[in-house]
Amino acid sequence: VLTLYGNLESGNVYKVRLLLAQLEIPHRRIDVDQARGEPKSEQFRAINPIGKVPAIKLEDGRVLSESGAILFYLAQDTAFWPDTAWGQAQVLRWMFFEQYSHEPYIAVNRYLLRFSDDLDGVAERIAANAVKGKQALDVMERHLRDHDWFGLDRYSLADIALYAYTHVAHEGGFDVAGHPAVMGWLTRARARPRHIGLMQETSAEPVWRLGETT
Ligand SMILES: N[C@@H](CCC(=O)N[C@@H](CS)C(=O)NCC(=O)O)C(=O)O
């Protein structure tokens, strides 16, 4: 089966787990523990040289990293990826937005606030990210005032990519509740068939730790 490398707490890994669950693709997970620095370990860099999760390994041994690229690969010929160039471009537009204007602020502040042991040292960075992250939520809010989804007309990879860190943005100090259209969209996304929560295991097989595998 397909192997997924990553930890449950990571929103970037969650994007892939959510799609795997919604497409009912069997897989096993190998835990790569961020708190223990495992993404940067020599063993994991042999799998993904950039030292970041997620990565997947196909049954034939090919490895793919970058959550957006993995989503794209797995969603071919499914309803999650539109079949027109215009529809695909709309989905990509929001996936690129997520990676450049959303995740670097919202995911990073969540990470710093939850996992950093020296908050004084990062106070300025957190404050700057708070401004940029709010701007991203405001952009989403304006779009969602007259759209149900981020792609053209239906739930797609764009919604999966943006859901991952938006639904835990409050953990990064962001006022999601003050964005009612975003709140409505989060509720719609959660109601999609086979939705799973961030900490919900999707691997049908026992989870391995990175160090235990060969
Ligand atoms: N652009 C990448 C970002 C991946 C990323 O930043 N992953 C984080 C976890 S969410 C990571 O592995 N960080 C390295 C570390 O913690 O050492 C993607 O979308 O897959």
C-alpha cells in the first residue's frame, strides 16, 4: 500500500490524510515526529531531502513531497480536481494563496504558540504574522460571502488545502469566529462525506515510527 510519512499534529500532513480518507485510499503511516526533530534527521532526508513532512512513497518506491503536489497526484480523475483548465486554475489559485499568503503566518503562529519554549524570542515574529494571517482570513471572508467553496462550484483540493490550518487558526491566536463566512465554510467542509478530524488516525495498519523502519 501507499506509505505516508508525517505526524498527526501537522496541518500539511492532515491535508493529505483528509484526501486519503475522503477518497478511501488504503495506506500506512510512518510517524515522523516534529517535536523530536525527525523531519530533519538523516534518515528522513534520505526520503525527502528538504526535511519536511508530508511525503508519500508509492508501492513502486517513487517518493513525492509537498502537500499540494501530493494532493494533485492523488486527486487525478476525481471530483476533487476539476476537469477544465479554468476550474483547475481556480483551485490552484487558492492552493498557491494558501502556501504563500496563509500557511506561512497562520500555521507558523500556531506552531510557535503551541510548541515554542521561548515565546519572548519570537514575539516580534508572532506579531508580524498576526497581521498577515488576519489579512489572509479577510481575503477568505470576502470570497466566501458569495461563494460556498474556493474552487468553481464544488468542494475541491482548494478547500482541503485551506481547511487544514484555518480550522485550527484559533490555536495561533487568530479570531476565526470574527469571520462568519469562514465559520460557515468550515461547517460545510466538516459535513463532507468521510471527513476526519486532525488527530483522527486514517492508517488502517499499525503506525510505525521513523526509527523502526528500514
Ligand atoms: N510546503 C510544504 C511545507 C511542509 C512543512 O512545512 N512541513 C513542516 C510540518 S507542518 C515540517 O516538516 N517542518 C520541518 C520540521 O519541523 O523540522 C508542504 O506543503 O508540504
